[in-house]
Amino acid sequence: MATLLYRLGRFSFRRRRLTLAAWVIALALLGLGASRLSEPTTDAFSIPGTESSQALGVIADKFGRATDVASARVVFTVPGDATLTGAAQKAAIGQTVAALTGVPQVTGVTDPFVAGTVSPDQRTAYATVDYSVPVTDISVADREKLLSAGAAAKAAGIGVEFSGDVTKTPAQGHAAEALGIIIAALVLLITFGSLVAAGLPLLTAVVGVGAGMLGIQIATGFFDLSSSTPALATMLGLAVGIDYALFVVSRYRQELAAGRAGEEAAARATSTAGSAVVFAGLTVIIALVALSVTGIPFLTAVGVAAAGTVAVAVLITLSFVPAILGFANRRILPKRQRGPEPQVGRSDKRPFGERWARGVLRHRVLALLIPLGLIALVALPTLDLRLALPDDGTAARESTQRKAYDQLAEGFGAGFNGPLLVVVEAGPGAAGAAAERVRTTIGALDDVVMVTDAALNRAGDTALLTVIPASAPASEGTKDLVHEIRERTVADATVSVTGATAVDIDVSDRLTGALVPYLAIVVGLAFVLLMLIFRSILVPIKATIGFLLSVAAAFGALVFVFQQGHLADLIGLPSSGPIVSVIPIFLIGILFGLAMDYEVFLVTRTREEYVHGTAPNDAVVTSMRQGARVVTAAALIMMSVFAGFILAEDAVIKMLGYGLAFGVAVDAFLVRMTIVPATLSLLGRSAWWLPSWLDRVLPNVDVEGERLTKRLADAEEDPGEWQPATAAG
């Protein structure tokens, strides 16, 4: 591995114009493909094969209803003791209904007074707006026309609010990315003391994210991708792109400081830090691609798309970065160090990393126990974890969607916002009688407010019932009701439960059930990978346990803020509620890969020193002296990039940004820089123990570059292709 990357780094540095041209051509081709193939993303969550998904297919087949078309609700309310049944109010609502029918793509609007959708106290009513196209085909201008159609009712003193996906305008702007990049630039400038060195990781990360985004746009022409996919890929692409380039640039500067010429320094930096980047990137990619084992299509698509962005970041780090180093050469150093014989100045003061490492090793038991206690304390709220998919009830309190949701709940009951559709299938002409038996059975259940009369298809073999629960859509009561209905059987009929609420429950159940097998596969594959890197049994076990500690802390922090509502004002959280169901599996996958970044970077340097004859404790100190500053900068950059996404409106991205920022902080500073060196010191030489039979079986990927170092040393005595360049040449 190290030898191959040495050749690649040397070639990219030497043939930098050719390398740069190749990347420009690749970006141009991606841009051309994106312009031809790009399609809109979707917010729909569904899982083929679940009962709710199959029942939706039955509705579409038997009733001729398209289940993917958009719809909205317009909610009317009056203040005080007034009612909506006065002549003036009815006339104003009638004018609004007429205006709604003229909105583009609308096929029908129900009048509340004709359809009977007026609350018992006559102070709340709603109209249903049906569209002919999916929500992705509705333009921003058409949304604005929908929202402006309530002018007549508002003029009459009637409150008008809107709910449904069609009312949500896609978020614009890139404040999250910009904030993360600004903070990353400051951290890089402080770390390197050079504008060129600070700008290079940012440049390469932006190029990588650009390539990844173009690739995702191409992928939308072939797959249905979630609307969260671009933001997730951008978040990951920026974080790993900056960090990976940071690792290589830092090692390049160390090689220059050792007196090596630019070409040789770039080759060695790519072979050493580049090896760590390859395996760190592989762990992230494994974690993301492994989302496919859940059997959930939208998770698979998001995982593969994000993994593609990470793969591009790795490729850019290994080829584009050395090429840019070729253009920058010694300008990557601070001015005082750019001369052929730089006078850096002597200082007896030990670097912070060395002082920290020696302090940890001196008090290694306390350095192990104190962080474990802190993590356990932070992780406690995880015991209260509740999962659900976002709906209008979790929207910002001042938004029209949340107001409409609350008004409907007040006027018609909490369960009105989450109606269940019950599909009854029987023989020709027998669905009516079967549906009546089902209606009676469901009506007798707890937590049921109302069951509507059955709607029959023309053949009379399928009936459709609407069930209004007493509980809110995301409550445990509604979830229990769905499962209870499904457990009831009716002779000579098949009963299925569907609707948006049932679909959300099925998705959440599938995601929860997929967590354990997903975690097992990711940890298992990564364990093998880490054994290849470290040639050890105990180090991969330690790395895995450290990751689990970071995940537990991240979950606890999420529940504490997003579910329990503590400190919500500090991050602009509009309301608290259950954690979005997709967050745990995303957080586990992404945080695992990122946690391994620091593990691989720090511990490969420790092993590099150890295999070259350094004592275990001294190897830890040397690794921390060389790597603590870089890891600190990398962690701060990742935290700032992820924290920037807390500003996002999308609930998934907001929670994920917060969870990853907190998880990275715990993993980098408590786990990797405190628990890991303390554990390695306690284990001593046994940390690197590997059974002899396993040592023979495992291929030697030479991450530390031991064989490369020997070949380079031999080349100095026998000049040839492998002769390293000198500072003079």
C-alpha cells in the first residue's frame, strides 16, 4: 500500500499539470452529465414489502387512486366566541374555495360546509385540496398561489393556515456550508500559520464536494434520492475532504522540515498519511454502503450517494493534493521556514501533544476512568429515546404548517392529524358485509374516536375505511392501535392498515429492527480492516469500544436537547419531540467512519514508531507529539462543519449535524486523545499481539511504510528509480 501511494504521490507532484487537467476534464464531464440527467429529489418515506406499502398499491389498483399525488389542507378558524356558520363567514370561505380551484395543478377542492368538515363547536373547518401531480412537480410560484388563495377569508377576519408537503418551500441558501468553511479556514490558518497551507485543504474539499454533488445529480436520473441526500453528502464531503487533506499537508510539512525536496516530501506524505486516509475513508465508505443491508431503498440510495462523495474525497487527497503541493512547494510553510536552510529557532518547550500524552500516561488510570464517567453521565438520556418520522407537529411553532396542525387537533382531536386507512379485501360483492364487521370491531377498540362508513370499489371486492385515533400520530397510543388492528382477523377477508401515519410507523419499525444487524455488519467488517492495518487483536477491540462510547454520548446529547427540549433556544430548535427515525442508523454509520479517522491517524503513527523499535510508551508520546495538533485541528474543523448544519431547516440534517458535532468532540478529545493513549499504555506490548497463525494468514498492507522505508534506504546506496530527491535537487 505505502509503495503504491508513494509512486502515486510522486507522479502527481511531478506531473501536476497533467493531474490537474485530468480533474478539470472529469469535473466537466460530470457537469455535462448532471445537466442532462438531473431529476428532483423526494421527501417520501416508504419501504416496499411492508403492509402499508402493499395496501397503498391495492388502493391504487382497486380504486384507481394515485397515491403519490400532492394534497394540502386549508384550515379556517375564528377567534373568541364567533363561529364559521354566519352568512359572511360562509361567503368568505366559499370565495376562498373558488380561488383554490384556480390554483395550477389543482383537480378538486372540498367545501367544508358541503363535505361536513366543520368541528362540533363550529369554530374550526378545513378544505382538502387535491393535485394531479406529485409534490416534486409543483413549482415555488404555484405554492405561492396556493398560500395567497386565502385572501378573501382573511379579509373577513377568518384565520387561514395551510398544511401538507405541498406548502413547504425548499430551503434556499448555503449558510450552513458557509459557516463551516469560515470556521475551518480560521482553524487551518491558526494550525499552519500560512494562507497557502490553510487554503489548500479548503480548495480540495470544495472540489470534492462539487464533484460529489454533480454525481448525485446524475444519480437522481436513475434512483429516487431523499431531499436530505445533497446536504448529507455536502456535510460529509466538506468534513472528510478538509481533514484528509489536512493529514497529508501536515505530513508534507514535516517531511520538508526534515530536509527533503518537495517531490520526495509529497511522495512520502502520500505514502504514510495517505495510507491512513485510504483506510479511514474505507471505514466511512463501508459504514455508508452497509446501509444497503437494511433493505430500505431510500437508505441504500442515500448511503451509496454519500459514500461516493467520500470516495471522491479520498481520490482527490491522493492525487489532486500532491499536484497542488507541486504548485505551492515550499510556500506551504510559514515564511520564516521557506529558505533552503530554514532557521526555525530552538525552543526547550515541549509541544502540547507531548505534554498531554505524558500527563495521560503518568495518570493513566484516572485518564481512563474520568472520561468513562463523563460519557456515562452524558449518555443517560439515551434510556428515554423515542423515535418517529417528522410531521407538521414537529414544525416550527410560528410556521403555517404547525398552526394548522394545532388548530385541527384542537377542533377535531389529536388523532385527526393522523388518520388510518383500513383496506378490506374480500370476494366479489362481499367486501361491504366484511367491511361492516371490521368497522364494528375497530370501533370497539380503545383509542378510536371514529370509523367512517365503508367506501366500496365498483367490483365490490374491496372496501376502504378511515379510522380516527384519539392519540396524536407520533404517539405510542397510535402505534399500538395500528398493531392491534393488524392483529385482528375477520373471516373471509384480508384487512390491511395504511395511510401516512401507518407508513411512518412501518418505516420506524423497520429502521429500529435494522439497527442491530447493521451495527454487527459494520463493526465486523471494520474490525477485519483494523486488524489488517494494526496487525493486532486488542487495538481493533479498543477502537470499537471507543466508538460505541462516542455513539452513546451522541445519542444522549440528542435526546437531552431535541427530545427533552433542554437548551433548545441556544440552537434555534423550534419545538421538541421524538428523534427522527433515520437519525440513529445514520449517526451510527457516519460517526463510526469518522471515529476511525482519528483512530487510524493516531494509532498508525504509534505503530509506525513501535515497529521501528520504539518502546510502547515512547511510541504513544511520539505519535501524540506529531499528531495531537493535527487531530485537534481536524476535530475542530469537523465539529464546525457539522455544527453549521444545525442552522438547516431540514429536521434530519439539523439533528444529524448536532449529533455528529457532539459525537466528534467526544470521540476526538475524550476517547482518541485520552482513553486511547491511556489504554495503550496499560496494555503495553500486548496491544500489538497477534497470533502467529493469524499473522501468516493476514496480508501485510504495510500501512506504516516499513518495507518502503527499507527500499528507500537501500536506494540511497544503489541510486536508481527509487533514489529519493534531496533538498538541493
